[in-house]
Amino acid sequence: MPPAETSNQTNPLTNALLLAATGGLLDAVVFLNHGHVFANTMSGNVVFFGIAAVSRDWGQIIPHLVPIGGFLIGVTTSKQVRYRLSEHSVLLLGLAAELLALFALGWLPADFPDMAFTAIIALVSAFQAASYRHVGSFSYNSTFVTGNLRDTVEGICDAISSTADPEARERGLAKALDLGSICFCFLAGAILGAAAAPRFYNHSLWFAEPFLLAVLLQDFRRRRELPPAPSKG
């Protein structure tokens, strides 16, 4: 019987901030340098795909469809791996794969095919999006900010509500601070990526390596501190 899934497992806020910065950076670099598609924000790719489909612009349909396909494959692979391995093992493997992929892609020449480039990043980033979903007691996404922005505003509303009880206001404030910080780090990563992309081109991906490495080391340390799993049989 496969191990139970623990996707609701929480992660430290520092990890969420670093992953959000990575998500913003990758989207900015890929959008500016590789055909104006997104590596992580599939909503944008779907919108552009729909516009191109209506106008029958095949030169834009396929480039926006490819990262969507890579993302779907990545999420499916992550799900299948979680059926067979513990949650922490999946986190570590996913981060290690993303680190190695970004390092390798950073060496590629400028004339490397854009669609292959974006498909690889979308695939490895999907592991990040599928595996890191909670910070503290709050849900979040590290690769786009729509839901995070919504929850930040809702948290502010709860924090300043005159009808909410003190516990609800305190939780609302914590939610606004955590999710708002994640949104800010996504923006900071996008700014860093936009500044680096025209200067360093594919080498810009390496700016994400320290973020991912810090998260990997933190998760590895947390995994070592976990109690041993109960024996089966």
C-alpha cells in the first residue's frame, strides 16, 4: 500500500518567501528572453493561447501550449511520485531537480529553441507548485500571486473588522502579513529577473540557485529531525 499523502504539511515562511522570489524571477526571465511566454503563470499562457486560437495565429498558439503541457506533465509526475515516496522525499527530489535543471539551462546558448527551454522550466517548476502549498496554517502558491493577493486582502479585512472576535482579527493579521510578504517577494523576484535578463540572458537563471539551495538545505534539516516512520507489517 502506498504511503499516505501529506500535502497539507506546512513549511516555514522563509521557504515560502524564497520560493515566491524564485517563481517571479523565472517568469520574468522566460517571458523577456524566450518568446513572451510564462514559465509558471499558466493563467497568462491560457489567456494568450485563447487569443491566438481565435486569431488563428499558429506562431503563438504552440509556444503558449508547450509550457502548459510541461506544467501538466510536471504536476502528474509529482502526484505519481508522492504515491510511492514520503512527502519530504518528494520535496527534496523536486528541489534538487529544479536546481540541476536551472543550472544546466543557464549554460545553454541564446539560440537554443525557446519551446524546449520553457517546457523544461515549466515541468520542474510544477513540482514546486504541487509540493509547496501551505505556510503555517495558510494555503499559498509560490508560482503566481492571484490567490495570495486575494487572501492578503481578506486577511486585512478580518484584521480591521469591528465585528470579528479577537482571535479572528489576530488570525487575519497573521494571514495578511504572511501572504502579503509572499506577494512582495514574488514581485522582488520578478524585478530581479527583469533586471538580469537583458544583461545575463540564460545565466540569469542562476540568480534563483541560492534561493532554492537555501530551501533544500532547510528541508533536508527538517527531514532529519522527523521521527522515524512506523514500521509496516
